[in-house]
Amino acid sequence: MTRDVGDSGDFRISRSSDRSILNGCYDFFDPMSISVRSFAKINIGLKIGPRRDDGFHELRTIYQTIALADVVKVDVGRGVGIDVCCKDPRVPAGESNTCFRMAERVLRAFKTRSKVRITVEKKLPVQGGLGAASSNAVATMLGLEKALKRELPPGERLRLAAEVGSDVPLFLIGGTVLGTGRGEQVYPLEDLPSFHCVIATPEVGVSTPAAFEDWDTKFAAAQKLTDHDGSDRMSVFSHSIFEWLSGSSFSPTGVPSKGWDRAEAMLLDLVRTGIENDFESVVFPKHPAIREVKRALERSGARYVSLSGSGSTVYALFGDKQDAARTAKSLVDKGIPAHATVTLPRSSYWKAIFGEKIG
Ligand code: C5P
């Protein structure tokens, strides 16, 4: 017997033959499952500070949610245990899965015992610098709250999110978000207008911890040469962000003008600030194929091009929808996985999480 569990049409579970593929997630629960869209993010600028005593690095970044998403389905039934099911073998099934860790914490916070099944329909790249696993964790939290008909207080949500990972909390805000601390301290910024963008993810595996280590090595060498402790780097970044967000794309009355004209003006201002992602300086030398994708995007007429997180995703922001669509197609024709999409402001993010379709 085979039943659909996804709306993509190609995700099927067979009770008899597919057990091994799906980590034993063949037991069907109440058909009332909660579906949550789990959107991706990009980083607009990322400054890495010194390694802290807890082993993490101090960060400054702007996170921006985008309209590409996985779908996370949450079922709650009688019994105990957490199962994570995903057709993509690169997504771990057990305790290392961010959805598993989030579900564990939410059940503990509610002091309840249930059987929880989480099904992840993967559309976002795994370990691509788009925060997919972190976003899946927040989708699990929201889905589980809905399934259990209970809500965690906002502070508790944030605390659990930060425990699961540094870039999990941003997905509790959505839109344009300032990230500080190890990336887990998040502040909603005034939403940027929606930009057209291309997301290109060359099939190169980049390890985030390794990228941070490479940064440490590079930074230590630079320190020796300049005898500079680098403490001003973070404030320079903060100043650039401040300049950008209070720049000329806002009218003298302080009221931002509307629509694509404003988006275009903000993109130009962004280029002028020279905001960059520090990971580029260690990831590109190690993976020249990623740098090549950045160059191809720069040649395509994009206003701003950058690595997202530690990669391998490179994104490009455009003022024009057709330019974005044409660029994505030309990358796909060259064998590089790419999508044209838009950045997702906060109100659209929250509307689309459970309901409204976008695009
Ligand atoms: O918090 P998260 O699980 O995403 O971090 C993964 C790894 O990335 C950490 O174990 C750490 O090695 C590194 N990291 C870091 N500084 C940060 C965030 C992550 O060194 N701000």
C-alpha cells in the first residue's frame, strides 16, 4: 500500500518496501498533519570577530529571508518518540537533526509526551549557507505548537531556538534582521523592499566550522603583520550598515518612497557601502568554483553579489525580474543549480508560513 504524504506528488511512502529508505517512518498517524513552509535566508554582509571563550565567533550580519522554502509536516499521535523522515539521504534522521532537537525541547517545555513525526520535503540545498536546517527547526516548533494547540511564550521560543543553532532565532522574526553575538541575538530591522534575486548553489560542500578555522588562521597571520587586534572591524561594519539603512533611498522627510524605485536606490546604496561577507576571503581560495559563480553573476548585470553564510550559495540581487530569470536560466544551462526568486519581507513571511502561496 502506498500513500502520498507530500504535495509535490513525488514523495511516497510504501508500508512494505520503502522502510529502509525512510528511516522507519512508515507508521501513519492521524491524517491531520500541520504543514509549515520553511523559508531560506541570505546574509547581506557578514563580519567575523574574534573567537570567544565558548569557541564561537562574534558576528555581525544582516539576515534577509527569501521566498524559497522546504515544507515541514508535523504529525502528533499517541505514544512516545520523535521520527524525522526525509527522502534526501543527506538529511540525518536522528538526534543530530535540528528538527529532532527542536521537537525534543518543545515537548520538554510543554511537559508532554507524544509520538511526533516530522516529514521534511527538501527543496533547499543541504548545507548551502541558506539556513535550511535552522529554518526547518523553527518550522518544527511552529508546527508542533499548532498540532498541540499550545504556544510557548516569545522569550522561551527564542531561548530554545538559540540552543538549537546560531542562525535559528532569525526565523522567529523573518524579513530583514540584524544578527549579533554568535548570530543568535536578533533584532528586526525596518524591512527592505523586496528585491529580485538569483540563488546559485554550486555542488561544493563547505564545512562551516572548517571555514571559521580557516578564518582564524588567516586572521592570526594578518595580526602578526599589522600588530592590529581587529577590534574596530565590527564597528566599521555597524557604521556601514547604519549608513546604508539611513541612506539616500529614504526621502528627506524620513518616509521611504515605495516600490521598485526604492529597491533600486537601496541596491545602489548597498554597493556603495562595500559591505562584504568575510567568509569569501577563506572560502573562495579553497573552492575556486564558487568564486567563478560569483564572477558569472557579476557579469550578468546584478547590482550586488555575495556568498551567503559560508556558502556554497552565492546570491545576486537585481532591480529587474527578467534579468534575474535570464541569469538563473543561463547558470542552469551551464549545470549550476540556480533559481530566480525574491526576498521576502516580514509580513509576507508570516502570511506564507502556514497559508498564502507566494510568487
Ligand atoms: O550554532 P551552529 O550549530 O550553527 O554552529 C556550528 C559551528 O559553527 C559551531 O560549532 C562553531 O564551530 C561554528 N560557529 C562559530 N561561530 C559562530 C557560529 C558558528 O565558530 N558565530
